[in-house]
Amino acid sequence: MSKKLEKNGLWESSRMMLPQHREALLNRQRDTPSDTANQPKREDIELMRDYILLPVMYTLVTKKIHEVEVSSETLKALYAKTAQILATTIYKDLSKVKQQMLEKEIRIINEEKHDSTMHLHYTYRNYEDSFIITKEYMRMAISKRLARYTDSLISKLSNL
């Protein structure tokens, strides 16, 4: 190889760039943070996921409360009150998630719902991107999360 192409010969071989311009460009590149520094971390993505899943879970539980209340089930009062405690816990967690998203400057800009997917556009500080959640993933995640809420509720009741 020629000597001009060694050690980024772009600068050395360019006759159009003044040394002052080269220094200014290098300083600007050094001062600006890279895009990876502005990208959300795993916890932030999970926060956005919870922001989407918790309202769905809350709606699901409140619908079940109304179904139980109008049913002829013998223990409907117990089921309804237990489900109400579950709904209250989900609502509190949703409030926490919203607060954390405000603190971290995370905003969901747009939600596009399709047959089997949900496409979400978000901003994280000055970084913009999007991700997709499938309905199968939502069902699975909601099922696991409801199981954790139920286990937590049962453990609290058994400790009384």
C-alpha cells in the first residue's frame, strides 16, 4: 500500500481540507456522544414494555371482576374482592412505570396496532426508535405477570 493510505490517509491525502477544518471536525466528533450512549438500556425497554402491558392487564382484570359480580358463583364476593386487590396493585405499578418514564424522558410517540403485532415508536431523551410486540408475546408476558401478582397476593394472605 502507498504511504498515503496508512493511518487513515484520508486526512493526509486530501488537499482540499485545511488543517483548521480538520482539527474542528475531529474536536466535534470527540465532543458529540455516540448514538449507543443515547440508546435505551434493557431496563428502559422493559419499562416501555410494562407501560404497554399493564393497562391491558388492568383492563383484563376489571372485566373479570364485572363478569364475576354478575355470575351465579357461590364465592363471587371473594373472587371479586381478590381481583379488585389485584387490579389495585396493577394500577399502582402502572403509576410507578409512568413516573419512571417521565423521569427518564421516555415517551411512546405512536402505537400502530396490526392483526398480530403492535408497532411502537418511542423517544428516549433525544434518541428515536421503534420496536414490535407480537400478540403472542403479550399473551405470554401477561400470563406470567398475572401469575406473579397472584403468587404475591397469596403469599401476603397466607402470612396473615
